[in-house]
Amino acid sequence: MRRDPTDGQWRRLSIISFGVVDGFPLFTSLALTTQTSAHGAVAITVLPVVTAAFAVLTLIWSTLLLGKPSHPRRSGRWRCCCCWATQHT
């Protein structure tokens, strides 16, 4: 069953869409007024790599913080990875 987005979700979506559609090109062009186009090309090329690295680091950090479930069928409580690893080795 499909539900419509809530008001909070619409608000967040509008902020993100403004940043993608208007903000990124505007700030990129403003930055290129003081730098050469070669610097802009390097920045635009490196941006996906930095985004992917940030996503991986965020995943690792959240996994270390939240850990793994103690047992998927018994409880929904979470334990740290060290506790889980020592019990299952």
C-alpha cells in the first residue's frame, strides 16, 4: 500500500532538491570565479569518490556504534561488535 509523504518529508525533500538543483550549480559557478576551470574539473571529478568514502566510513561507524543483534530470533536488542564477536568465536 502506497502512502503519501508526510509534511516533514516534503519539507526535507524540498531542501534537498533546492541544494541539488539550485545550490550546487550556483556555488560551483561562484567558486570558479576565483579559480581556473581545471580546479573545478578536479573538484567535480573527486566529489563522487569522496561521497562514496564518506558513505563507507559512515556505515563502518554506525556498525561499530550499534553493533550486531544478539540473536536475530530471540530479541531485538543490540550489542557491541566486540561482545558479539567474543561470544560467537
